[in-house]
Amino acid sequence: MTTTDQALAPTPARNRLRHPDPTVRRLALVTLVNCLGNGLSMTLGVLFFTRVLGFGAVQVGTALTAAGLCGVLAGVPAGRAADRWGSRRVLVVLVTGEALGVTAYTLVHSYALFVPLACLVAALDRGSAAVRSALYAEVLPADKRVAGRAYLRVVTNVGIGAGTAVAALALHVDTRSAYVTAILADAVSFAAVALMYAALTVPPRVAAPKVVGSRGQERRHDEDRGRGGDRGHDGGLGAADRARLARPASGAGVVWSCPRTVVSGRGRMGIAALRTRCLKVIVMRAHLAVGRVYRRCGAR
């Protein structure tokens, strides 16, 4: 066979499915194990809470609503912890906490204990999701990051589908032991994922040089622009973002602009904190404008 024939020969299916980058393959294995457990919990979680633990539908809905709110609030402190202690270390702690929390579901029989436990598990889950994205940005090369994340997304869908299929077996058996076994299998998957993350190799961080700004504040240079567009390696705001936010915006007859102290936020969660603070500025300015209109109408 000539070289041309070898080049035109069809690639085996196994090689097409296998990603060429070893780091992506390692992350794909972690993602597959994690999503197998997620498929189990997504399918059987509510049924376990109602049919095994004996809570009513309204009680479970209220607890999961509170847990969802806790999960929304968990992203910011988790991101700041990852900036301080490293994304891999924080992620291992969060996933280990998830394993313990899911295991504790099988030991809880009081609603007063179920609600805070559900909030804790949801906060750990959402916090680990935020830190996981930061870890992917650290371990994946900049030129392969988009393709790697797309590959991991496919693995995520396959893992959840496989976990759902396994959960169907527990639904078919429909016994207390089957539900408890499925929940414990979810906890074991979290423990396995924590061990895999602990063995993952993360490249060392490169400290960005510091310069003194016009007002004497220390600011980091934007480095490695391949890691996040206009944002620097540490996730802070880039020059384009600062320029857009520095422009005044008008709405409802109120003209406002973000303070410079807000624009100089750092960390991977800097943008989320920036949006929250800018929203507070909008509400404050709108409140002042309504107060002025009210006083003028009262004066007349």
C-alpha cells in the first residue's frame, strides 16, 4: 500500500472517538464517571426523597428551592477560594464534601435536617461547577480549549444518558434497597472523581507583573490573552471591558456610570461581582431619581 492509499484509508471508529490529547482524555474519564452519578441522582433523587425518606411533594419542592438559591450564591466564594488556594485543591474538597453529603441522605429522616443538608449539597455542587471551569482553563492548552470543552460536553451528555439508563433499573425494581443503592452509587462516583482530580497534573501558575496605576493603585497586566479574550490570566477585566463599562449608560431617565473601584475587580468571579455591584448602582440611582420626582410633585 502506498503512502497515498494509507492517507485515504478510513480511520477506525475507535481512533475517531478517542481524543488525541492525553489531558482531554483524562478529563473525559473524570467527566464520564461524574455524569454517571449525576444521571442517577437526576432520575431518582426526588423519588428517593418522597418514597424512601417519606417527605411530601410540597416539602421536597420547598427544600429544593432553598437548595437552588444556596447553589446560586455558592459560585462567588468558591471562585475566590480557587483563586487563593488553587482550583484543583478546592475542587477536591468540594467534590469530597458532595460524596459525604449524598451519603448522608441515606441517614436523614427528619425534615429539619433534610433542608440544610440539601442546601449544603447544592452549594457544593454549584461551587464545584464554577471551580471546574477554572480548572479546565488551567489544564487545557489555549489553542485546544474550545475543541476540548466541546469533546467534554459530548462526554457529559453520554454520561448522563448512561446514568439515566442505570437508574431505570432501580425504577423497575422499585424497592427501598434499590433506591438506597443508587444514591450510594452516586456518592461513590463523587469519591472516585475526587481521587481522579487529586491525581490530575496542573501547570504551575505564572505570577503577573504589577504596575502602579495613575491613582497609585496596583493593577495587574493582562497576560496570556488566549485564556479568556480581553481578560487576563487571573480572570480580571480586560481593557475592552473596562472601556465599555466606563461609558455612561442611560435608562429610565437616569444617567449612571460604574465607579472606578468597581471596575478594578480581580479574580475569576470579578465579572459576576461587577455585575452585582453595577446593579446596586442602578437601583440606588433609580431610588434617588424617584425620590427627587416625589419631592418635586409634593412641592407643587
